[in-house]
Amino acid sequence: MKRSLPLHVLLFVSPVLAADRPDVLIADFEGKTYGEGWKTTGTAFGKGPAKGTLPNQMPVTGYLGKGLVNSFIGGDGSTGTLTSPTFKIERKYLNFLVGGGKYPGKTCVNLLIEGKVIRSATGPNDKPGGSERLDWHTWDVSEFEGKKAVIEIVDDATGGWGHISADHFVQSDAKKQAEPIARTF
């Protein structure tokens, strides 16, 4: 005789699907400091998150909340790094907001595993003009799930667009998408 469970019991014992897993916030930079375990070198990142646009900078937009990483402290001449504490990759994607200079290896956000850069992203700007808007960037990190990682934000450039901005690092099973640009005709 085969016995089946009542529907109300099945609803409570069904396995959690990957899509049902909540996001894991790594950092949102809303405090007075970057947070426990974050380390800075140089002068570009100061003692804590910027509260928006810095002196002599075009208006910064697109970040969430009141704080963000902004290496324009003292202008484009400052350099340094901001490195997260080690965390475990627990979701398919790592989503974050990024803006600033487009100089790979010089103004970038890196993801490191075992000390090696496995993913890197820059802002969109490498010419005069541009915008200080931060937009969503997503890395597929599903192949690294369960591994320990570190985020490294680098400003090793001086001169025009020699800075990087970043905010809201979150692990998720869904990609974040940049908002469509409104166009007027």
C-alpha cells in the first residue's frame, strides 16, 4: 500500500530551488567606514565611503543609498587599493555598480581567488566628457561556487578619468541589468 503525504505537508518539505535563495550582500558602503576587514592602501579611497560627489568632480549618480566607493579623493592624482575581507562564493552571480575610468588593470574592480584575478571590470570612461554614472555589472561566478574570494578595487591611474567608483556588491542567482537609457525623439 503506497501512502502519500497531504498537500499541506508537501508544501513545507519541498526543496528550496536555487532561484528561491535570497541574495547575499557583501557590501553596501552605508557606514562611516568601509566595514570590518576592508583594507586600504595609498590615498585614493580615504578612511571610508564617499557620500556622493567629491570636490571638483562631475555629479556622481547611479549609486544606491548614501555611500559608495569613490577614489576621486584629492582628484585624479591619488592612487591606492581597497580590498575586501575573504568571503565564500555562494550564488551564481556577483552583481555590483561600477563607474569611473576605463583603464583595465589601472582603474578596475577585480575578483581574486587564491590571489589570482579571475574577473575584472572597469568604468566606461577613457576620453574627455563622459559621465560619473554607476551602472550594474554582473560576473557569472557559478563555476567558483564554494570557493573563497576577495574583491580588490584598484586606482593605479592618474590624469583624466584616473579614478574608479563602485557600490552595492551582492551575490545573487539573478543578473542585475542596467536601466534602459530613456531616449527622446
